[in-house]
Amino acid sequence: MTNSKEIIIMKLRNYIIQKFNNFKTLNLKNITAIAFKDHILSQLSTVDAEIEGYRSNELEWQRDLSIKYHWGHNHDFGTFRLDGRMGDRHIDLLANFITFFPIDITDFRDKNIFDIGCWTGGTTLTLAALGGKVHATEEVKKYASTVDFLIRSFGLESHVSIENKSIYECNSLDYHDRFDIVYFPGVIYHLSDPVLSLRILFNSLSIGGVLLVESAGIDHEEPYCRFDGNFVYHTGTREELNRGGWNWFLPSPSALGRMMKEAGFDEIETIWDEGSKRVYGYGKKTKEVGICKAGLSVSDIK
Ligand SMILES: C[S@@+](CC[C@H](N)C(=O)[O-])C[C@H]1O[C@@H](n2cnc3c(N)ncnc32)[C@H](O)[C@@H]1O
């Protein structure tokens, strides 16, 4: 990377961090700092599969982070600090998207943004800090309820909302043509049907809307995917419920680009980022287009 690119990323990061710093206990609206901290800390490391709807005979096949509560992104609340499994990704991702693609830091202001798979809300709060009207969705109930708690505690109800849904459930008419930006980092490789997910998100955008997607992937020229599946994990242990993995398809940049094209996107750009060793993608919905339904796992899709 050139020196000037590094300086731009550093400046962007500092700007985003400064905005994210609005979310300190000093700025709580509807709860005392002590009650806020007690509630958050009471969640950490709790093990609760029942709340997610898993039966006891299904447990050994489930993701650890669906069962055991792990904090997602680093957050310095001022009176206490949490280190998350995702580190500072919420900051780095935005700085990277803005550096790699034709999107500016000011482009999030007043935009309707769909934040997919937000974990404990680091990405949601960051997008809100940039002035976005954010609707987040998260398939794990315990994290969605944390994000709801953060929204209420910081008094963000007028422009931030969360629902506990899988992306596959965001396919009904009320999602269609609704968003200006879909923010989709860190999720697509966790999905068994990446093309369907992209089509659902394509449908959720209004014309002119933009998809920002990031994924674990492979650095390969050809449009290939690596398949890991859920028996492969890269860190931690199964017993301690602290492992990282459960990846289905890990695309190369051109494979991700082809999936996006299949889903209907235009003006597609995909790149391999050597710094994070991940794939980044940008695409626009320039017009309504159909999709080939042969073999698609859901047939009643627009
Ligand atoms: C690796 S984390 C990424 C968090 C954040 N988006 C980021 O990029 O830093 C993946 C998140 O997506 C959620 N997730 C996985 N599959 C999902 C699905 N089908 N629908 C909605 N959320 C999902 C997980 O529960 C988890 O919170």
C-alpha cells in the first residue's frame, strides 16, 4: 500500500473512532451507568441454547456463539471497556469500504441502511454515528436483544432499529425497495446459500442503492470458492465454546463478483485486500432485473 493510502485510512479510522466515541456511558439517556454496565456484564459468557430454540439433542452441531454469549466488537464505554471477538472491525471495515470503492464518509448521512448480522451492534452503532438511519437484523436472539438494549439506553429509537431475524426471513414485500445501502460484511461465508442472500438484499434496495459486502475468502484469480463446512474451525475449542469457523463457501473476488451479478447487481467491483486477507465487494442496483430460478433453494422470490 502507498504511504498516502495509509494516511487516508488512518485519517478515516480516526474520524470514525471519534464518532463512535459518542457511545460512552456519559451519553446514556435512559439508564444509569451502573445499571447499564451490570446488565451488559451479566450477559457475557452466559450459555443459553434454549432461548435460540435449540433442542438438547441438536446442541453438538450448533455454533458456539449461538449458544454462548460472546461480545462482538471492541467498545470503550468510558466507565468500562469490552474487548470483542471481532476487535476493531467495525471501524476498519468502514475505512476500507470508503478507501476501496466509490463511496464517501458523508454518503451514510440520512441514508436508510440495512445492517446484516450485526452481532452485539458495533457495526450498527458505527453506521448510526455516521448519520445513517439504520435497521439491523441478527439471527441470534441474545445479540439482537443486546442491540435493542443499546438502542434504548442511548435513546436512538428514532433512527436505529433491530430485529431478530435471519437474512432468509427478510424476503417479504415490506423489505422490497426499502434501503439505500445494504451493509453486509462478515456474514456471506456463514450462509449455506450466498446467492439467495444476495438476491434478497438486491430486492431490499431501491434503484440506485448500493451493496457493501465483505467476506472471508480466497486470493485466487479464478472464480473459485473453498468449501469448509461446519466441521472445520480455525481457533479455540469445541468444549470451551470459543471456537471460530463454521464457514460454508469462501469466495475469490471474481466468484463473489459472479454471485453479485447473478443476484442482479451492476457496477460490480470486487477486490482481495491483502491487509485483512479478505474479499471486499461493491455493487449497485441500477434497475430491476430477474433471476434464474433453476435450483434456487426458494422459489417464491422476486
Ligand atoms: C462474523 S460476525 C460479523 C459481524 C459484523 N457484521 C462484522 O462484520 O463485523 C457474523 C454475524 O452474522 C450473524 N449471522 C450469521 N448468519 C446469519 C443469518 N442467516 N442472518 C442474520 N445474521 C446472521 C451471526 O450471528 C454473527 O452475529
